[in-house]
Amino acid sequence: MMPNSATNAVLHTTPVGPSSDPATNALIAGVRGNPVAMINFARTFLLTSNRVEMARDLCREAVALDPGSPRLKAMAQPVLSHGIGSWYYTMVQDDDRHALYERAFAEVIQAGCTVLDIGAGTGLFAMMAARAGAARVIACERDKPVADAARAIVAANGLSDKVTILCKDSRELRIGEDMDEPADVLLWDNLANNLFGVGCAGTIEDARVRLVKPGAPILPWRAEVIVAPARDLRPENRRMGDAHGYDMRAFNALHPASLTMPRPQMEVMSEGAPLFDVDFGTTRHFRADEGTVMVECAAGRIDGVAQWLRFHLANGIVYDTSADTVTAFGTQFHPIDPVDNAVGRPVTIGGGHDCANTWFWVEP
């Protein structure tokens, strides 16, 4: 019963509302009632003109005209799932992460408190916070279809009286409107593999000043960006050489700055070392930074920097994303011009960030 009720709540069939563009309204009126034409219009016109929610609504309306049609569902799904990250499905499989957060919630959440959850995603952590004793969890998720799905999940699990899902960026929240008063605990999960990529720094700065009580616990309260020299074990997939007798190496100037790479595809050549250590509870203003760290390195060719994260949740509870069981995060591989370390010696890894992007290198 749960999956069906949740799905029905997300796939609502409210007719598409009028656009501010009369020409668009006329075109929608022309296809309405013909589900195939409605879906094609949503995909080829609305989606490509960045009217994503209108495209989704029109597809839902089309499917509702013939809900038993597998063809319509297949046609509509690319629109309905447009822009929704596949990482949601791997994150919910990370049972070790959930267990660590459950322990941390038991440490920081007091019975009857209010929790602000930024980056609610599926709503899982918000529900876990309620189970840990929070009287109220205000969870904000700015992506509307994700927020709708989370709201349906919360309802399916009987927690709508404790967990409120708001489809808002946390910087749009207002005390007295969205929240009665500042929260007792800040839980944030707007995270990227490089820590900074989805704007966590500015989000936390704002939330700490406006949306939580002074000294409120922040979870996670600290994060380290860990680096190590590495060798790509499948360089042929990421570097060009000869192809059918032609020299293709000039294309290597366009190689991506980083890749999310499975650990079996790289050899990590040293212990991981923290290059950046960010304390979210005490840092007043997050700023761009650069740094270096020296590590003992195994002998061999170095052609990249492996980078992962280590989160400190509460009282010694640590979540390291390099663990074999981790599915919520991926190790980043940052290609570099190869460095010959044939005899094995210490090497210096450098890196920088601008609170959004990261870059790494190995000193020659």
C-alpha cells in the first residue's frame, strides 16, 4: 500500500494552469485531449524552453487520460524524471551512513526540540530526526518534484504531523512564516562529492545567522577534504593516444578536471591526508582557500589526485566516504600530467577551492 499511495500523491493530475504567454496557452489547448500530442509538446517545446514544471504537469495530465497505457508512461517518464539525480537511489542504499546518522541524532536531538533540515531530498533524515525525538522537523527541498515525492513519503509513513516538507531554498525561509522560531538543531545534507559544489557554505552561513538558535548543534559539524596521489588503472578510457594509425593526443587538452571514479579503477598510492578541514559550527565566513600537504607515496607513475570526504557528525561519530560500503558519495579522480615517482618518495599535493569548485595538483 505504501508505494502505491506515495506514487499517487506525487503523480497528481491537476490540469496545467495558464501560461503568461497566450501563444503557449493556445498550443496547449490545441493538443489537450490527445495524450500522445500532449507528451510530445511537453518534451519538444515546454522542456526545451525551460518550462519544466509545466511540461511535467502536462505529461501527468496526459497519462491520466489513459492510466493503463504502458506506451504513455514510457513516453512521459523522460520528462517526469528530467533533472532528477540518480544519486537519490544510491544514497538511500547507504545503510552504514544511515546508522551513523541515527547514532548522531541520538546524541544531539533532545525530546521536543525543533530541527531544521536543509536539503531534505527523499525526506529520510527528516523522518529519522522525528523518530529520534524531535517534536517538529522543518525540511526544505527546493526541487519541486523531489519535495512532492518527499511529502508523499512522509505521509505514507504517518509522520505528516511532525515533518513539514517545504519546497523552498533555505535562504527563502522566514521566521514567523515558515517557522515559528529559530530551530534547536541544524541538519544539512546539500552536499557534493567535493563538499562545496552545491553551495553549502553560503547556505550554512545564512542558516546559522537567521534560522537556528545561537550555539545550535550542526550536523555534520565538521568536514575534511581528503586527498592522496593516485594512478588511473584504466587510462585508455580517459586519455587518447593512437587510434587506427592516427595521433589523437591533442584532444587530451580537453579532458575533464575531475571524474567520479569507482575505487577499483584507481590505485590510491598513499594514506589519505586532510587538505581542507572545515568547521561549520565556528567558521564565521567561508572564503576561497589553497593549501598543500606532503604524503609518503608508493613507487610508480602518478597521474591523478584521489579526493574524498570525512564527515564528523557528533562526539567521535565519523562518516568516511572512502569506505567500500559507501554508496551515497563517490571518490573524485582529478587527472594531472603524469609524475614519475619510480623510486617512491614523499610528494606534495596542492589544492584550492572557491567555495564552489575544487582543483588539485601534484608538485613536480
